[in-house]
Amino acid sequence: MMQNSMFPNEFLEKLRSASSVAVLTGAGISAESGVPTFRGHNGLWKKFRPEELATVDAFLRNPELVWAWYQHRREILSKARPNPGHLALQGLEKRFEDFTLITQNIDGLHQKAGSRRIVELHGNIRRNRCLDCGKIYETLDSSQEATVPTCECGGSLRPDVVWFGESLPAQALEDALNAAIRCDIFLSVGTSAVVHPAASLSTIARQHGAFVVEINLEPTVISDQVDVSIQGRAGEILPRLMEALEEER
Ligand code: BJW
Ligand code: ZN
């Protein structure tokens, strides 16, 4: 049988026999769907760094600017489709009874690919939330979307996502931590691993005995702290991993 040399045997063996698998995804998995990442040359919108836009302070200072950034991204997302990386993870989920797909992405593409056991750490761009009373708006009609809409209480609506300095949704964080603690294999896919607490999950998994594998276009700050670091596009590597997994030993 041909060896799939991209993946060390130890990894494939451990994955075949794993009973619990956790995957953390970041913006890189959606890059091949045409969704810009945050950092790197592709990450700039009108010369602003995401750190200057994804904060409550930025929204309070200039709500129209931040709202326009999210509307711009909503427009990109309205045309985006899941890519082979998302689809491979949907296939991977089916192989394991205990599987958790933890995502930092707010784009909903894992849901579109058919994944079911998803933990959204940073919210979802589809929803909006009142800055003052917290009321959630699942949808808005298009007349409300041009400029910052207001809640029935008069407060401004903001995207229901997690900005810097804000806490992550408590249940999602708890689910992610538990998945990291109990998994046998932890995959970190398409994330620069600089934003915490998401970035700590691979360390937590490893401290609890998981075999940690990273898939990224380039080395990251965690590359020397994982068991295997694979460089390449998630949309190519993940389908190949599914093939390798299905090959007879
Ligand atoms: C490919 C590819 C392809 C490309 N295939 N790969 C501990 C230490 C230091 C700081 C902190 C800490 N704990 C907390 C903090 C503060 C802060 C933080 O982490 N700061 C650091 C940046 C220094 N964290 C927070 O504030 C968090 N809240 C918190 O901790 O609350 C508790 C608290 C409250 C108050 C006071 C103190 C504590 C909240 C973080 C929220 C992050 N929000 C954002 C925006 C979400 C909404 C939106 O989308 O607009 O989340 S920022 C942005 O970064 C977004 C992402 O989810 C997140 C991570 O980015 P990601 O996904 O890794 O993307 P990139 O672009 O960085 O990387 C893409 C990667 O893909 C690259 O590596 C490419 O190579 C690769 N790639 N194409 C494979 N085809
Ligand atoms: Zn309100």
C-alpha cells in the first residue's frame, strides 16, 4: 500500500484509534473560500488593522466605520461557499463519536458544510446585539443595514461577535476547554494562534496528553510546541488526510 508521506505514521495510527478528537479552526480555513484572514498582507481593510476595529472602543468612537467593516464582510460572506477543507472536517466528524469542532470564525461556513458539533468561540456575524440592553437580533431587514441600526430601546446594534477585551461566551468556552482536556488528538487548523484564550487550547490539550497537530500555510508561534506541524493549504491537506485515514494499513 502506498504511504501518504505527508502524514507521519504515528499521527495516522493515533487518529485511527482515537476515541475523542477536537479541532480548532481559524480564518485560514476560510481563506480558500475567498474570506480574508485577519493578519498578514490579506488582512487589511481601508488601511485599518483588525485590532483597531474589533474593539468596543472603536465602535463607540466611530460606529459607522466599524459597522461598514462588518457590512463589507457580510457582503463577502454572502457569496462564500465552504471549501474542501470545511467539507473534509464534516467528514472527519462522522468518524468519531466524540468530536468537537471549535471555531474562532464568525462566518458560519462550517455550518454550511454540514458540520454539527460546532463550538463558536467568537460569536457569529449573522446576528446583531443591542449595545445597551443586549437584545439579540437574528436577522435585520435590508433597509436597516446601511448604517448602524438601533434597537427598540434606542441603543445601537453591533454584530454579535467577541471583540478584544470582551469575555467569550461562557458555555462555548467551557465546551472548548472540556473538549481540549479530553481529546486524544487536537488539530489546530489555519490559525496564527496569537489570540487568547483560543490560542491556549492546543497547550491545554497537550498538557492533558493529546497528540497535537497543526496545519497552516506557514510556521506559527505554536509550531515548535506541537507534535506535528504540516505546512500547506487546509483545503488540500485536510482532504488528503481523509484519504490517508481511509487507506488500509
Ligand atoms: C492558512 C491558509 C490556508 C491562511 N490554509 N492556513 C493572554 C495573553 C495575551 C493576551 C491575552 C491573553 N488573554 C487574553 C488576552 C487579550 C486578547 C488577546 O488575545 N490579545 C492578543 C492578540 C495579544 N484576547 C481577548 O481580548 C479575548 N477576550 C478575553 O480574553 O476575555 C477575557 C478578558 C476580558 C477582559 C480583560 C482581560 C481578559 C477576546 C478575543 C476576541 C478576538 N476577536 C476577533 C474578532 C472577532 C469578530 C470578527 O471576526 O470580526 O477574533 S480578532 C480576530 O482574531 C478574530 C479571530 O477569530 C482571531 C484569531 O485570528 P485567526 O483566526 O488566527 O486569523 P489570522 O488571520 O491571525 O491567522 C490566519 C492563519 O491562517 C495564518 O497563520 C495563515 O498562515 C493561515 N492561513 N491561509 C491554512 N489556505
Ligand atoms: Zn436595546
